[in-house]
Amino acid sequence: MNRRQFFRAAGAAAIAAASCAGLAAAQRRKAPNIIYIMADDLGQYDLGCCGGKHIRTPHIDRLATDGVRFTQVYAGSTVCAPSRSVLMTGLHTGHTTVRGNSAAVGGPPPQRRIPLNADDVTVAEVLKRAGYMTGIAGKWGLGEPGTPGIPNRQGFDFWFGYLNQRHAHDYWTDYLWRNTEKVPYPGNSDKTRQSYSHDRIAEESLGFVRRAADAGRPFFLYAAWTIPHGKLHPPDVEPYTDKPWSDAEKKYAAMVTRMDRDVGRIMALLKERGLDENTVVFFCSDNGWTPSYTGTNSAFASGGPLRGTKGNLYEGGIRVPMIVRWPGRIRPGTISDQVWAFWDVLPTLADLAGAPVPQPVDGISVLPAILGKNQEQQHEYLYWEHRTRGFQQAVRWGNWKGIRHGTTKPLELYDLAKDLSEKHDVAGDHPDIVKRIESYMKGARTPSKHWPAL
């Protein structure tokens, strides 16, 4: 029995267990709306609430003031597509279908993109089965046109944005996708720059919330916004015109603040439509920061004390901001050091919705930690793998972090409680810990023909 078959059976059993259809409907009405906003390549320390001192992010900072900010949350991967695959499927990169932006072996040319499979079960499918309207606006990256991986075949009622992550580099594109149809932007075809894609995506995000509110149904919005990834071509650099920064720094900061503005617009709409108290809002980034935008010596210090960047498995490549807000249910101004990762999102949102979780999954529900309660269920360890520049593996076990650059290479070991910056490799002092982590690396993955372990 595959995941989809298990999911269908579990869903049928759950429905059969309900005493009557009216009870099931009442349970659905109590289920909270869920908005999951994910920035792209945003550094944790770009945000004011995380210690950033240069870029204005008042609306995101307000989410943290009103809710809980987690300090030890990890992306699904260190680059775009696999991180999103993990988020959608609840399976880490040792098990999820899409383990890289492009296949290491095979895949359709020229970009060798691998889509989600028809039998993959996404968080959107889990919530849709629980009665939710489901929508995504932004960047998908998990299926090209005509494949089983497109959003409308993976549980989303509504989709708008970029299917292809390379296409998403261009904010002045001449087309985007609405469901399975191309939406042309002829004003951009000659580079006259009449329609900035993020602005269109933000408007579609707001439109989906309005339609769901009009329908009176619980909804799930996955706002997979593209800022600040890709080309630094914002419409303007306000409010940073007069700053003594480089041109790239001004543009980067303007893009982040533009995104923050639209977070504020979503929050204002929730209040306007009376949805604020029954909507859980998540905010995060898809992976770590990259110095290619503003330079390694930027005053922003987007990675803070963390070693590494997007593309590797040191903390700077995979540790991301995570804020959750739910008025009346989450104590305002909470800071939590609970360790969790993107593969926990599917079971957590299923828990919020009272929905069955497809099996197997690598994630656990961290709803107790979000609500400030005792998180009894904990991960034994967290696992990542990535194959772009060689085969990288990483494991976090308690406060220990192991990294290996190839299956035959020696393991690096760091004690994150004492060495957050991963400067001091202590593998030679702890052979027993090294052995344990190597055993996790060996057993945490299933083979992938597109991303073999080398």
C-alpha cells in the first residue's frame, strides 16, 4: 500500500467514525484557517525581530510580538525545490521525491527537473480532504507543465505564479501561471517593466483569502513568495534611497520591505473580514541566505553568527526564521528553542485541521510547542542530504551536529550548544558520537535513482 492508498483508506475510516455528517461539518467549521507565508532565500538576521538592524520589517516583527518565534527551526533542504518537496510531503530529503533543484542523474532535459509523483500526498491534499479551500501563490518548483507534479494535481484548488524556479528569477516576466493556463504580461516582453511579479502574486494571495471568506469555508493559503530571491530588480529602492549602501544592498532591502508591506496587507484583510482570531499565520524562509545578492561583507549580516550559506548544510544554509501567530491561542511575545523542521509541517497542519496523516511520514506534530505546551513527542534526530557539489549529509542529534561531504569522507562534528558557528570540529574527541551519527546517516535514506549517494 503506497502513501496515497493509505491516505484514502485512513480518510474513509475517519469519515466512517464520525457519528453523523452534521458533527463532521461542525468540526470543520471550528478548524482554523491557515496561512503559510514563505520568503525565498531570506536571511534570518534580516528581520528586526531576529536582531536585524538595517532592513525595515515592522509587520513581520509584529507577527513575532503577537505570537511565537522559534530559534531552532530548519528548512527541508539548503536549496529551493527539495526544501519545498519536504514541506509538501512531510518526508525529509532522505525519502522525499524531489531531492535537488535538478536531477544529479537523468531527468528531462534541459533543466532535468523531477516532479512530484502521482502517488505523493501533499499537505494541500490532507487539508482539502478535511474540507479546506486550498490555494498557492508564488513559486512552486515541483512540477513542470503537463506533469503529475503541478499544484492543481497535488491538492490545490487554486494556483498562481511560477512553476519553474529558474523562471522565478525574473520578476519582470512576460507570463505567469493561473492554474493550468498562462497569464501573459505583454508590457514586460520588451523590458518596459510594467508589471512586477511579486505585486501580482501578492494581489492573488489577497484575492484567494477574500474568496474563501465569501464562501465561509476554512482555507489554507501557501504564500510561497519569491522575494528576495533572484534578480535584484525592484520597481524602486524606497525607503532606502538616501542610505549610504551599495546599489545591491538598497535593492535587496527594498525587496524585503516590499514583502513585509504585503504581510501587513494580509493581516489587515484578516481583521477586516473578521478572520483574525481564527487564522494561524506562519512565516519562514525556504532555506538559508546567499551572499551572492549583497556580498559577503554586507552590513546586513544576513547569516548572523551562523556558518555557511544556501547550498551547504552548515547552520547558515538550513536554519531559518519561523514565526507563528494565533490570537488567543499562542501567548504573545513567546520565544521558543524547540527544534523542528519542515517535515513537521504536514503533521502539524493536519493536527490543526483534525485530519488524518498519510503514512509514512518523517515529521511529527509540533502543535504543542506552538501553543506553549509540553512537546512530549520529539525527534530522535534530524537528517538532510544534498547533492549539488558532491554528496553532503547532515544529522542533528540533540545538540550534536554531524556533517559529511561524501560517504567515504570523515565526519565533522560540532556541539551547537557551545559552538553555534560550527568553528571547532570535535570529531576526534567523541568517537562514540561520530559512530552514532554515521549510523543515522546510513539508515535515514532510501535510494534515489536521480540522486544517488556517492
